[in-house]
Amino acid sequence: EDYQRHNGKPLEVAREIVKKIVKKYSFQYIAITGSNGEYLSKKWNLPYLEEIIVQAKGIHHLHPKVRTVIDIGGCDAKFIETNERGEVKDFGMNSSCASGTGSFLDQQAKRLELDIEGEFAEEALKSTNPARLAARCAVFAKTDMIHLQQKATPNPDITMGLCEALARSYKSNIARGKDLSGPISFQGGVAANKAMLLAFKKVLKRKDITVPKHYYSIGALGAALALREKTELKPFDKSNLEKEISLIQEKEALPKLSL
């Protein structure tokens, strides 16, 4: 497993990760999934596997009794309902807005001068009275946060308030009208934040939410399992990793701005 930020350079970082894997392991096939997955699969001529399907397949392999997946990464959030065979029964995803994703917490952590990968959760877990912040919009959340800071609201209450705001956003936008059958698995990069687990348990009023051991790589596991079922695949060509891309191609890969 190699889980790291790409900081706006998904191709370069993914290339280095795959190079490490190629040196360490012997295999014939490789597949791509997740955010930016389709972009990378085209560049390297590799099969792309739909992330909702592989997230469900991966968690079913590890924990067959799980029926609902809360998956939140840096740029998207997903609801996945599965059956007893690990197949997708229903799903939901966020819109282009970042308010219900990891980038929402990332932005607010920077404003509070806290490290999102450690300090943020540590502060939030100290909270005794979580603040109420806007859940649907990062801009409104920033306004609320500034107002709370002006009132000398303790950082722990602001950070826990942000976690609960994200959980409320997920409940009202992504899981709205959905059947959250248990047990529930909370996975994706945001699951590293222990305060988020508490926030979801509080907002959803559920105790059967757990974070699996490999929360950040369950999609990759599901992709590997799905790849074994594929037929007529071309062996992985290592030379494709060295393909460079132009600045124009980089721009084409960015999402179009919509107002």
C-alpha cells in the first residue's frame, strides 16, 4: 500500500507509485480506479474500473456483513448500499461542490493553521461544545468560522463543529432518502480523522459505524479482485509509464468551470 497526496500532479505521483510496485512485485496486469482514474487509464492504456463497484467489492471481501459504505476522499463523497453478495444496490455522490469532501476540512484546517493529518482531529476530540457551522457551503462555513473566532470560540469546538457540518452535509445531500442499512463502513482518506467517525455517529444517530483497517485502499483491493474476473486483458506494458503529457493535455484534464 502506498497512500499519498498528489498535490495537483496525479500523473507524476501515480507513476512513481507504480514504479515502486513494479520493482517490488511480479504481476501481469494492472488497473486504475478512483478520482482521476479515467484520465490515467487513457494515458497509460490501462483498464479503468468504476470506483463505486470496486469500493463495494473491496469491503465485501474484508467485511461481508457490511451493507452501507460511507466513502469520503479529497474531492468526492459517496453513499453505497450493497447486498449480501457485495453488489451495489443503490448509490449517491456529491455534486461538484467540495463542501461534503475532504478538501472542505483541508481548507478550514489551513485557515486555523492546523495540520489536517494530525492536529485537526486532536483538537476536535477535545471539544465540549461543538459550534454550529454552515454545512452546505465552504464559503459560508468560512464566514461562520471567522465569526466564531471573533467571539473567542475555542478551536476544539470550531474543529468539531466543522466535522459535524460535513456529516450533516453528507446526510442531507448524499444520503438523503437513502436506506442506511447496517453495519456501516466509513472509508476513504477522511476516515483517518477520528473526530469524523464521532460526528457521523452523532449526526446519523448510529452506533454501528466502523472504520476498517485498510480504509484508504479498499478501492484498490476491490479493483484487484475485479481484475481477476476480467478476460482478454493485455499484459501491463511498463514503457507506458514513461509517456509524458503536454501542458495543453494537462489543461484538458481539468474540469470545466460552470457558473
